[in-house]
Amino acid sequence: MKNEKVTIEIWSDVVCPFCYVGKKKIEKAIRKLQVEDVVKIEWKSYQLDPNFPADSSVLYYPYLSKRIGYSEDQLKVMGQNLVQSGLRYCVNFNFDSAKVCNTLDLHRLITWSKQYNLSSNLKEAFMHAYFTDGTDLSVDATVLDIVENVGLSRTEAESVLNSNAYESDVTESINKANQLQVTGVPHFIINGNQRISGAQEDVVFERAIMGAVNQVRRDINLESGETCEPDSNCVLD
């Protein structure tokens, strides 16, 4: 049996604004094409700053200014285009309040939530908390509140945080990205072969998804059923 689903693997980081917009774009494309029953999204881990100190945070603009060398005023001007882009997808970027943190534990929790089919919900909740609410996601109690609000077990999530569970999954995902020469996120791979880098225009996602869906449907139609062979009696057992 050939694959009856279109699988979209998405490498992204919770603290990446283009990843948030990219998430919204691909979800919008899936809804517009009405192919929710045919498309499966798999979230893959990626860390933009894996060396950021754990259990700490710093405001977005001072962090970015130190990291890339632009002044905070320059960054705020540059960020306005992204703010406007976000609004078109119901994303309210509030960079003044965003607090950068190490995202390893967030990725571990997203990976854990896959077994409950709530990884997209948790990913969305973390991104909204970070970019819109200015939530400090380096604080375990705050993270657990978000997990609970999504409908997941706070107790289970706390056990994950207090262990190294799913860390190997996160590492494997990041290593896979390196093998694929992914140099930036978001990065999308559709059915293992078609790649889209960055939060492209909506039509790019729509065309790619529709092409993959049509291919899957063609493959299903070509599946073999019961047939009569030229030299057989076509007797039903």
C-alpha cells in the first residue's frame, strides 16, 4: 500500500518569528485547499542558539543587538515589516516584550506531545506566549501552565522537564537538519523530496501541497485490486 498521506516535515524554532509566520502560512494553505484529511504535519526540532544559558532569559532587542551588531533602534525599524506581515496571519508580534531563552526543553515537550496529537497546538501556544504575551519560557512553572491549558498532563510534562526525556529525539532532528544542509528555518520538506526554505509567498505553499496531494491520489488509484489474468478462470474463492 502506497502512502495515503502527504507528510510535511517542518524544521523550526519556537523563538523564530519567520517560523511562526511560516506555520500560519502552511496551515492557511492546507485549509484553503481543503486537504486536512490528506496532509500530516511533523514538527522537527531546530535551535537557533543552542548555547544560550538554560533557566535564563533576556529581552529580544538587546539580545539581537549584541548578537548581530545592529542598534536596538535599527532593529525596531527593521522589525516593522515583520510586524505588518504577522498581522496578515493573525500574529501580533510584540518584540519589545519577547524574552529569548534556550528552547531545548520546549522542543522536548513538543516531541512528547506528539503521542497525544497535540504538538501543533503546543507549538502554537508556546509561540503565542513568546511573541505576543512576552511570557518567560525559561520558567518551568509558566511553561507547565501553558502545557496544561493546551489539554496535556501537567504531571507528565513536569516529569519530562525533570529528566532528559526526548533530548535524543531533539538532537537527532537537529543532526538530520545538518545532514540535509538546512542553514535556516523554517524549512519544509514535503513527502521527503520537495523542499521549501523560509516563509515563502502563500501560492508557493499552495502549489507544492496541491501537487503532492494530486500525486498521492494518483498513486492510490494505481494500486492493484482483484484482477482476472488471461489464462485464469477468474474463480472467486
